[in-house]
Amino acid sequence: MLDLPSYETVLAARDRLAGHVVVTPLLRFQVLDALAGRPVLVKPEVLQRTGSFKFRGAFNRLSMIPSDERSSGVVACSSGNHAQGVAEAARILGLQATIVMPDDAPAIKLKRTRDYGAQVITYRRGVDDRDAIAAEICGRTGATFVHPYNDAGVISGQGTVGLEIGAQAKALGLVPEVVVACTGGGGLTSGMALGLAADAPGALVCTSEPAGFDDYARSLESGTRQANAAASGSICDAILTGEPGETAFGILLQRKARGLVVSDAEALAAVAFAFRELKLVVEPGGAVALAALLSGKVPSGSGPVAIVLSGGNVDPAMMQRALAA
């Protein structure tokens, strides 16, 4: 059984990831500072290996699998970014990966997951039970299941984003007052909350989600985990989850995190803004933290705001849609 995620497990993850993960920069843009009326720090995980932060958690978790269990391989469920992270981590470590993905996942994510060497099994979102499919494979093969967010090793790996933000902001002479992350199950946001413990312990951590899939906003407000009514219906496919992860939610509730919600139109506008103004390619689900900033939904203040652009695996058609809006 893995230890519960903590600041110490995030530090251990950083050591495992050294030499494999991209230490993405913390960027400043005058246009964002002017719009927000305060310093804005941008963490572009779109520049990460496989195009999203997911590689961090996947590589850390797979590295923790005992050597005598590795020949059975790994199984994961994902709409695309966790899929690619697990597939690439498995390729590097010499493990066989099987990924259960919705058949309506962006074509670029399906293709790249296969290109990294994983076997892809598709299911119908809202019809088939992906967890049952994964459980059957694990039961038959003995493979290790790697949950996209409710896993201590995954959360700890994602927490290295917070470690880097804290250290990089400190080097700039800036301590984040607010940190906003795109949130599905909460692996990234909860891990970041842990990773910020040394350099930005007082920062307000905010989740950012698409309207209609704001389970974290509702859960943090009520103090208990709330589920989403629908399984699909937003362009932010990367962060559509049924409900908050139990472990991640516990961390964020204790940290007194706050939930922010944006519309699909605001997410699309953020995709276009990132492309035109920041010269960065971001997918809708990876742009909702930026969308919260641009739409004035980040809690007010004068101190620095750090936002994470969590993924850049966007289909050309979706990018064209954003630029035409």
C-alpha cells in the first residue's frame, strides 16, 4: 500500500523524475499583468513531455511498481492526457501499457497514445463502464491499475508542479497569493497544494472547472463530495470526471481551496488568447485556469497569481473553432 501523499512524498517524486521530466519555466507576460492588475505567473505544462503535466504522475507511479510485478504491465483509464503519460512512462521503463479510452476522445490523443506503444481499448462514454473493463483486464493479466488522480503516487508526481512554482516564484522575488489549476479529479491541484507547502504555504489554491462539471466547486462549498449529473457535454474533455477523488478532495478541503467555474465559451476564448498573445498551444481543458483569470473570476487581491496551463493536446479542428469564435 502506498503512503498517503504528503510534502515528503512530493520531494521523493521529484528525485524519481529528475532527468526524465521537463522543468517547465514560470513565465511573465505584460499583457496578463495589465489585464489582471497584478503580477501573473504562468506555468506552461503544455511544454511538458507528452504535452501535459500527466507525465509527472504517471512516471512517478510506474517507477514505484516492484520489479517482480512489472512484467504484468499496467492499465489505465483516460480520455487522453493520462493515457499518453502512462504510455510514454511505460515505454521508457519497459512496461506494457493497456489504456481504456472513450471512443469520442480527440483523435490526436488516441493516435499519440498508440504511437507511444500502448494498446488502446475504446469504450462508449456514458454507456460502457470503463472501470469494469479495466478491472477485467487487471484480473486476467495481473497488471497494475494506475488511476488518473485517486492514487498517492500519481498525486505526488503531479505535486512537483507546485514545488517548481514555489521555487521559481521565490527566485523572482514573488510569492503567489493565489494559485489556480485546471481540475478534473484533483490530482494536479491537490498535489500542487502539497508541493507549495514550503515556499507558498499561505497561497489560496483554486480549482477551475467547466460549467456543468463543477463537482469540485460544489464539493468544496458543501464540505462533502458531490457528483456531476452528466458524463459528457463539454469541450473540456481532459477534465470531465464523475466526482472529486477521495484523497485529492481531502487534501484540498483541508487546505481550504476554493472552486472557480468557467463556461465552454470562456475556455475557447482562453485557447485563442493563449495562441495569439502568449504564443502557446493549449487545449480547452488545459486552459480553464487562464479562462478564470481572463473572465475576472480569480479572487481579488494585489499579490501574484500563478496559473497552470495543464495540457496542449488539441485537435486542429478545435483550435480553428477557438480562433474563429
